[in-house]
Amino acid sequence: MNPQDPLSQLRDIHLPGPGGFWPPAPGWWILAILAIALIAAVTWLILRRRRRNRWLRSAQSELAMLERSAAPDPQWFVQLNTLLKQAARERYPQSHPEALTGDAWVEFLLATAPEHRVASRPVTEALVESAWRPSVSSEPAQALTFARLWLGGQKC
């Protein structure tokens, strides 16, 4: 090494070390914030939907209990009508379906049924009339089929 030669005192070029994992680049921060916001929004929507459909799960479990105790008895039809009115009140609160009786209740059930309205009119009329008549004019199986169909089409 020559002390007179300043170039001989220079060292080789050293590249900087590779960047560490932390702190991440700004793009990764933005991506992380967007991912957290998306997860939070999806979670909120799922919980909101579950909360809005809680009445439906409750009605379906109550319908299953009624199915186990099915009997051609006017009291059983009263319970089924009560269940349908409670579900209708939750799904259509602006219509006040809990106050409907007779033909108006039948028309409401048929208007809000998802499908097969014409075919289920006799069943629906028999379901409503069997609640107050001394002799039942409908089979519980038919009434349960209609109720299951009606509740199945009521998701929010």
C-alpha cells in the first residue's frame, strides 16, 4: 500500500444488506388494512344476516316440534296458525299479519307463499278453518308441507 496513492486507500464497493422483514413497505400496510376491513365487513354482514334470520330458525325448530306432535286436532292447527302468524309478523311487520283472520289470512299466506299458490289454496283454507272448526278438514301432513314451503321461502 502506497501512502502517496490515495486510490489505494479506497475499499471495494459494499452493497447494502438485504432489507429485513420489518417494517414492511407501505404497499403491504395498505394491503393489510384492506384485508382487515374486508374481513370485518364480511363478518358484520354474516352476523347481521344471522340476526335477521333468527326468527326463521326458531320457527323452523318449532315447526319440527309440531311435526312430531302432529294430530288431526283443532288445537294442533291453532298452534300451527300461531306459528305462521308469528313468523309473518317478523317477516312482514308493516302488513300487521297477526291481526288477519279467515279469508284475509288465507289471502295473505297465498300472496306471500313462494310457489304453488293455486295448488295450495285448498290446503291453506283447510289449515285456517281447521283451527276453529270442531272437526278438522285437513290432514296435518298437508298443512305441515305448506307451512314448511311457506317458511322456506321467507329468508331475508
